[in-house]
Amino acid sequence: MSLFHLFLVAVIQGITEFLPISSSGHLILLPKLTGMADQGQVIDVAVHVGTLFAVVIYFWSDVRLAITGVPRLLRGKIDTQGAWLALCLVLATIPVVIFGLFLKVTGLDDAMRSVTVIGWTMLIFGLVLYWADQKGGQEKIASQWSLKDALIMGLWQAIALIPGTSRSGITITAGRYLGYAREDAAKLAMLMSIPTILASGALLGLEVAKDADAALAKDGAIAAVFAFIAALLALSLMMRLLKSVSFTPYVIYRVVFGIFLIWVGYSA
């Protein structure tokens, strides 16, 4: 792959992974709308690794807290904030893993990779985000995350396996619906992305490891670095803007882009 192609894929992934506008939808559309060759699963894994490092670094204090709680959780003790956070993250990840395996086994994951599907999910879940953001309360904070809320957000996160939905978008929507403040809903959504990206990255990594060669490995490393930088910048900007701006600008983008994709899909 050319450096420009790697840069384009990595930047798209990095920016859209954490903004509520769907990274998978944009990556699927890239070859469809530009005529470029599909980047392949090796590059997909690499850019996911890059975005993973970005969210871990940005929320390192929370990540460290959860990591320190894992040993106690494994011993059946949920007597620290870290163990509780680790348990909530595990519970929130179970639905997406189960639904992901179902889609993989049935082949529905490939069947949904169409411009029309992405257009409709962009539009519909953009409007749902707007509704939840306007109607949701602001009384809950991230430290009050309960097992019930973690499971509910996890069930919503599973819907994001439908291309165009946006993993961050749907989990933020769930957080706002449950009454978490904007920054806290986004923070929980980002923390939920860590085990989800790890799970999907491990699954893809096992599939592509046998086919990877030195050239692909080099391309993957370059793409990971680009994705890391783009994701860290996008994440920092979004979290800063949420102090004074709602999710409406992202909703407008989703609606306009969704309508365009629906038009493209039905006129093809």
C-alpha cells in the first residue's frame, strides 16, 4: 500500500473511532466511494491497535484502576473501586462478544456491509443520539456506574456491530438515556471500547497472522502510528468540547451523510 493510502485509512479510523460517527462505516465506504483497493484485515487490526493505545493513554488513571482491580475480581472480591470498574467492563463486553460471534458464524457481518445499510444506520442512530442527548438527565457521573447500567450499555454496544451505527455513538446514546452527564457518558463509552477493541483485534489478529509478511507488518506499524496520533487528537478535542457543546454537531453530520449515502445506495 502507498503511504498516502495508509495515512488515509489510519486517519479515518483514528478520528472516527471515538467520535460518534462510525469508524467501520467510513472504512467500508472508503474503497466503495473512492475506488481504492480494500486495505485488508491486517491494516484493520493495526489501526485498531493504534486507537487502543490512544484511549488507554488518555484515560490511563481509570485504566490503571481497572487493571489493579482485576486480581481481586479473579479472587471473587469486589471490595475496591478498581474491582468494581473491572467487573462493570467485563459485563458490558459480554453482549458484543456474543452478538459478534453470532454474526460471524451466520455470515451476516458481510451481508450488512452495504452503502444503503450504512446510510440508514447513520441517519437513524444519529437521530436517536439527538433524542437521548436532549432528553437525558445530567445527574449521574462515571463513578456511579452500576452493573445494571453497564449491562444496558453493553446491550446497546452490541448494536454497533451493524456497520454505520458507531460503537462510541450508541454507547454514548445509552449513557445519556440512562442520565449520565455528557462527559461521563463519553468517558464510559471510551472505557468500554478497550476490552471491545482488544476482543475484535485478537479475533482478527488470529485470522491474519498466518498470512502476514514483512511488508504487511511494516505497513501495519505505520498505519498504527498514524491512527494513534489521529485518535488521540480527536479524543482530546471531543472531550474538551463536551464541556460546552452538545452532541448536535455530530448528529447533523450523521443525518446529512446518512441521507447522501441512502441516495447513493438507491440510485446505484
